[in-house]
Amino acid sequence: MENATDKKIKRLRSDNGGKYTGRRFKDYLNRSGNKHENTVP
């Protein structure tokens, strides 16, 4: 996972939106070594 500056993202923060809570997305984050943090909406 990279952002607009081509730097690797280590941690993704989201507000528990549906597209960021699915099993496939969690598996992707685990495989790529990224962490997911939930914030208060």
C-alpha cells in the first residue's frame, strides 16, 4: 500500500466504515504488514 508520495503506509486509520472492516481487507493488511486502527466517527 502506498500513498501519493510513493512512501509505504504502515498504519491505516479509519472510522469503522464498511469497506475497511471486511475480512478480505484485514487479510490484505496482514499480508502486507500494515496495521489498521479504528477511530471514533
